[in-house]
Amino acid sequence: MEAAKALDDKHYRDSLSNVNKKGKRLWIFPKKPSGGYYKARSIVAWVLMALMFAGPFLKWHGHPLMLFNVLERKFIIFGFPFWPQDFAIFAVAMLTGIVFVVLFTVVWGRVFCGWVCPQTIFMEMLFRKIEYWIDGDWKQQQKLEAMPWNGEKIRKRSLKHTLFFLLSFVISNTFLAYIIGIDELSLLMKDGPLAHMGTFISLLIFTGVFYFVFAFFRELVCIIVCPYGRLQGVMLDKKSVVVTYDHVRGEPRGKMNKKEDTSHLGDCIDCNLCVNVCPTGIDIRNGIQLECINCTACIDACDDVMTKINRPKSLIRYDTVEGVEKGQKWKLSGRAIAYSSVLVILVSVLTFFIASRDDIEAVLVRTYGSTYQFQGDDKISNLYNVEFINKTFSEKQVTLKMEDDRAELVVIGDKDFLAPPGEQSKGTIMVVIPTSKVKSNRFTVPIGVYVDGEKIKTFEAGFVAPIMN
């Protein structure tokens, strides 16, 4: 009998909270949250949204503070430009980011999802607030959904979805500004859509996607699309800090009844408010679930109930499963310490790459298909192609100087190379050596690279010559 009951208690793991037995989606109407955690999350959300919407307008030395132009492979992070040639830095940065996510999840669970994730912030702090304002709290929303289409329903639905679409349009403009830059986006408004049809179509696509996600898809992003929830099953353990229900203290649950003896019951009075406020529709009392985004709405709801019935708060709280079961205080696990060590190493390597990166990347190769050439009867020359990549926002003057007394460097064209900001500059040079000073048929000659008068690199250019008797 106990085994059958235990098996039945786990049925929630075989189905989604927002899908019925026939596979039809159940629309979730979460109760409007309130409480200390909700206020704290609201402050964090408004600060992050303020930074996000202001980001495209912030500039450093005339350039965007943040830019992620995938199309032109141009990235600016906190005013620091990155180019395709910085792939090694990007690879280390991506690896560092992955390890950071793993570490954070191992130690703190899905705290990112509940506090920082753009999907949660926009959904709960913008779109859901508009919905509460127009449709009312969860009971009024259910009533509105069930009523036939009449003047009130049409008016509310039209107003809500109009605001949803306009808000999606604003978010899309901001998102696109981070990709192409605010100056490029402003041309769309100045010149009109017909003059920038590609940008306009992209804006409409982004707007449609955001509108669909926040108006209809909603929590399915967290449950179905986002892989983070599934990663929990791999990375979380009993030592991870998550939003959890203290079943030791709360069970057996039961309703309060003054006429009956309830001394044998736990602190949970089975009010179901923790379920009513959940934006993904789960029951946190069932344990850790992939649908839980650690939004803390259930903590606030439960704390409010515990206060009203004069019982201690934190029946639902941030804690570890081990802490609930054994009453132990949380501490770093060995796995978390190991991940932290790897993260420190990766951050150190990334910092080294960024600090040691040259503003000008120079490449010198012998001209393809060419060998040596005789310059008169007493000189031999080799031809080279040079290329300079300027990774800064200012024009740089590049000069090549021969650092071998026996050789002469001849620049084909201008003596100095001008490297435009963020662009490549190419040229051709010739190294000439007197025949009398050639001692072997293959050797190297040093060529110094100077940027604005400062030496940044020395090339050891390979030189080929005929076999001399």
C-alpha cells in the first residue's frame, strides 16, 4: 500500500503542469505575487531593463558601448572592440561562460532564471503587469477567459494585445540596435522603411517573435525551448541551493480545523497558494522539477500564510535538499570548489589574452608563386605581401624597417601604410640583398613593425637565393 502511494506521489514527473491527459495545453493564470522577494526581484529587474534599454545609446569615444554585429562580425563589449581575428579570445570567453553557468547551477540552481533571465524579467515585470492591470488578478482572468465574446472581452483583449505588440516593437528596436548599432537603426526612422527594407523586415520579424513568445508561448519557453531546465537534472545535486519545500516540517499537511485535533499535522495547511502564484503551474511541494524557475513567488505566498497563522516563516525557502532532510547548514561542495578553480583559471587566461592583444595585427608572407629575382648583376631580391588589421577605432600609421645591415627594404608604393580603423590594409614590399653578402640559399631577415613610431613586432622573413659558388 505504501509503495503504491509513493508511486502515485511521483505521477507529476510523468507529465507537464500545463498539459492535460489528452495533450491539450492548459492556460496558466498565476495569482498576482507580492512580498519581500518579489520587491527585491522587481528592483533588480528594473535596473537591468534600464541598462538594457539605455545600452544602445551609451557610447565611448563615439562608438557604441555594446555592439554584437554578427553580420559584419564586429563586436564591442564595454567599449573594447573585437574582430574575427580575435577568435581565440571568443573561444575562451565562451568556454568561461559555459563553466560559469555550470558552476552557478551546481551551487545556486536556477537563480539566473528567476532573477536575471530576460524571458522571466519581460514576462513577469512587463507583460504580466499589463495583464493584471487590464484583465485583473487570476480569478478575474479566468472569468474573462470563460465568458463569451462581448463588448468587455473584445475591448480588454484588443487593448492588451495592442500594448503587447507595441512593447514587443520597442524590445525589437532595442535588440536590433545591439546588432546593427543605434546610428544605423536611426536611419530607418529618418529615411523610411523603403530605403532600408532589410532592416525593416528584420525589425518586423523580431517584433513578431517577441509578441508570439510573450503573448502566447510564455512559460513554454522555459519548459520546452530553454535547455537550462534539462541541465538541472545533470548538474543539480542534494547540495545545490534551490527553492525547496521543507517537507520534514510541513508534512503531513492538512487544513486547519478548530473543532478537530491537528497537533499531528505539519505546518503546511494545504492552502495551495504556492501553486496558485507559480508562473509555470507546478506544486513546489513535490520537490525539484525542471519547470521551476526559482522565481520565489511561492516563498512570498507561503511566508504570508505562515505569518497569518502565527507559525515560523521559510516553510518554502532557498535551501539544499540535504539541508532540509538532515537539518544541516549549506556549505560549498567539493564539486563546486573544483568548478570554481577551473573558472578562476579560465578567467585568468581570458584576462591574459585581452591584456596581451595587439591593437595592430600584422602578417607577412612571401608572394605566392615567386622565388628570388636578380636586381642587376650584384643584388638579389624577394617579394613579400604584407597585411595589417587595425583593431582600434582610430587610424594607425604603420612603418616597416629592416633590422639587418646587409639588406635593404623597398616598399612598393607609399613608404608608410595607413591602417583605417577596423579595416585591413595591404601592400607589397621587396627585400634586396647584395650577392656578396648571401652565404646560403635559405635564411631569414628581421623586419620591424612600427605603429605610430612604436615597435610592436619583428618579422623573421624567409629569404631564398640561388646556390652561390
